[in-house]
Amino acid sequence: MSIILNNTETIAEPIASDVWVKNRIVYIQLTDDRILGFPASRFKLLKDANDEQLSKVTIRLNGYALRWEELDEDITVKGILLGNFQLKPE
């Protein structure tokens, strides 16, 4: 999938290559080597998850989404990059 800029320039949409959780922060490494993190408290289901549930995150859809099977939660990488969080910062 690509993003079109100014109707002429095209760039590849960021894709996750790795994901992990440390101190209730979800970290995503992108295929362009950037690493970004967000607090679990920015999403309703993640906020209430215990540490073990939170750590059970997987990459899905060829790197375009994160999945917490036990919590039935899916979050897109693009949405995270755009700041589409459910909850305000605490």
C-alpha cells in the first residue's frame, strides 16, 4: 500500500517489522528502522489489560496492524502514526 503526496509523489506506507512492550509502552520498529512507542493507556482495551495480556502482541496483515488475540484488539500502524488514539494522555 502506498501514500500519494501532491498527486505525483508516492511513498510506501510504514510497515511494522517488530513489536514489543516494556513498562506498558508498546514499541513498534518499522521497516525503515524507525522505532516509535505509545502508552497502552491511550487505548481502552489495552489500558485495562494486565502486563501479561499486553505483552502478547503480534504483527498481522503483513506488518500493517498489531493484534492482541486474547483482548480481541487490532490497531493499525498507520493509525498509530497518525495519532488516532482512543483516549487522551493521562
